[in-house]
Amino acid sequence: MTCKFKIVFLLLFGTFLLQCNKDDSEEIVDPVVEDEKTGTITDPFYAVLNENSSLEDYWDLYVKDAIRSGKPDPR
């Protein structure tokens, strides 16, 4: 092999190695997911509950919701 061929080969091989070592940690972000707004979906049925509601209030609402969903009365 000639000296010029070795130099060209080394330069091309070095360029190949540099291209392979690029930082792949860049995260690809889906633009559809990025624009998605997050919000709270609240069932108005449960709007009667608050931080002062008792366990019995939760249970009564659970029973009403079960009946509303077509399930038999769980009592």
C-alpha cells in the first residue's frame, strides 16, 4: 500500500469513528404528546365530597355510584 492510500484510509476510518460516537442522548419528543394538555377530569357525581367528608359519606356515594352503574346494591 502506498502512503497516500494509508492516510486516506485512516482519515475515512477516523471520520467513521467520530460519526459513531456522537451523543445519542438527545431525546426525540413527539410533538403531539408535547402539546397535549393535562387536566383533571372530575365526575360531578363526586363533587359533593370534600376534605371534611366522613367515611360514611364516601361509602354512601360508592353505593349510589354502583347502583348508577347498574350493579346491585352492595349493602
